[in-house]
Amino acid sequence: MIQQIVAGVIFACGLASAQLAPEQVKKIDEVVTTEMSRASVPGVSMAIAINGKIQWTGGFGMADLENFVPMTADTRVRLASISKPMTAVAIMQLVEHGKIDLDAPIRKYLPEFPEKPWPVTVRQLMGHTAGIRGYLGNEMSSTEHYTDHVTPMQVFAKDALIFEPGTKYTYSTYGYTVLGAMLEKLTNEKLVNYLRTHVFNPAGMETIGEDSVYALIPHRSRGYQLLKDGTVANCELADTSNKIAGGGLISSVADLAKFAIALTQGKLVKPETLKAMWTPTKLPDGSTAPYGLGFEIRQDQGMTLYGHTGGQRGTTTNLVILPDQGIIYAYMMNLESAHAMTPISRGLRQILLH
């Protein structure tokens, strides 16, 4: 057990499931606790998988500062945008079965989406090239509660597209609200129930579910923000029921690793489907977007990282898949806009690849 003091708070950093070499575990502890201290992150949970098996999970710091509850590998944290690849997998499963055409207009499956000057396709929505706007004002902190995906479309769907679909890349969680509505319409099921049957259960994910503000969720972390004076404070209230498909799930970190393992082992979609999802979208000007179909494709220090990041009220998350090296790692922080994201990722790669 390692203790450190950050902003006057004692942090107890407990490690679990140590299948990695002791020296690697020690270095991981050093990297994470150093970056937590530098960025004033209350808590971090982490999972590492190598060659298709989870080798190590751990928790650092505190899940709840007011009640002094430690962060562990079992702590549930808001996934934020890591919800998107799971929704994308469910869509691509239906594509494989011939029930969705990626290049069909979304109105073919969801007539509730308003008609636009140009057709908006499923593929464009999945790759953030549909021209759907992002958040305006304080929309990210919406406290409105929804029980479906069609109703929250009223917030943005009638607004003009910000560009002709397919011509540019602009990240939009609202585009995934549209996709969630499409899935609910096609399957006649609540999105989370459908995902549980077709994605979560096949991947062995046991803790993931809707980030409901009303449900009693065991081991749920509190969420925090860093004020301008450097003080850690509770985050703003936010009800994520308006965007479950794009940012409304909650999970333990091990379930993120299980999702990635199942994905790379062909248990969720065919290898050729995954390859298409991991192919950057080409734009008319000859450039490529840093995104495929539900997945980010990022370049860092000469390496290609597949996966997704996430950020919303009270959380910062990261899932990284290095298929050629057989390495998967995921970590979640209960601090929004945490500046420890990239340093931790680079530190983990340095440890795991050397």
C-alpha cells in the first residue's frame, strides 16, 4: 500500500491482480501516482491485458473524497464516449446480418429524424462526418431525464447541419444519439438491453450498464472537477440519459478490457468488419479523419492507437488497443478534463513494450 498527499488529501494506492512482473507493477505505480499528483486526480482505476488475457488490474487514490472510499478495480466510473464503440459494434453486427446499410439515409430506418438539404447516412453518423452539431451552451450538463433516444433528438435535430455531410469531420455525440434512436427503432428494445444481449454478455462484461442517476449502482465513484484555483470540487450535475449510445454508460475498468479482448478475438464482429471500423475516414480534400466507425485512430510517438477516449462531467477515460503487440490497456479517472491522460498512456506503453 502506497500513500501520498495530493492537495492535502491522503491517497492510498492499492494494487491488485498482479500477473505482470513485479518490476513492471512498481513502474506502473510510479507513473500513475506521479501523474495523479501533478494533475490533482482523486482516483484512477486501470486494467491491462496481454495476448487476450487480463494480466493486471488496480485502483489508485479515492473514489469518494468526502467519505474516504478508495478507488479499486471494482469501482464503477462513467465511461463517457467509450460508449460509442460499443454502440458501433451493435450497428455493425446488424450490418453483417444485412439489416442495416451503412450508406443508406438514416431516415430509411428513423423517419423521426428531420429531412435535411442532403441525405445523412448511417456511415456518416458513425464517423462524425454527418454535419450534426456538438453541444451548445450548458447542454453537456443537461439534467433532463429521458427514457428513449428519439425524444432527446428534439434538442438538436431540427438545427441546420453545420456542413454538407461527408465533406468534413466534426466530432458530435449527438450523432450517436441519432444512432441510438435508430437501434431502438429497429430492434424494438431499449438500447442498454439490446447492448447487454448482443455486446456485453458475449464479451463477458458483468458490471457495465446505464449510468442512471436514479439507480443504486454498487461501487459507483463520485465525479470531480478542478477549479481555476487548483481546488478539487464536486462536478456539476448531469443526467446522461440523453446520450446513452454516445456517452451514457458506467462500468468497472475490467469490463473495458473484456470488451476489447472480445473484439480482437472475433467474438463480436468479423475480422473484416473490425478492419473497416479501424480504417480512418477519407475526406474529399484528400485528408483522413482521426476516426473510423465508432473508433478513434490516433497517432502518438510513432505508434497507431486504436480505441477511444472519453470526457464528461466528473470523468476522463481511455481505452487503447495495440493489436500488433497484443496489448490492451484501459484506465478511468474520476476527474473531468484530467491532464494526466496522455502521460499515463505514454508511460504504460514505455513499461509494457520494453
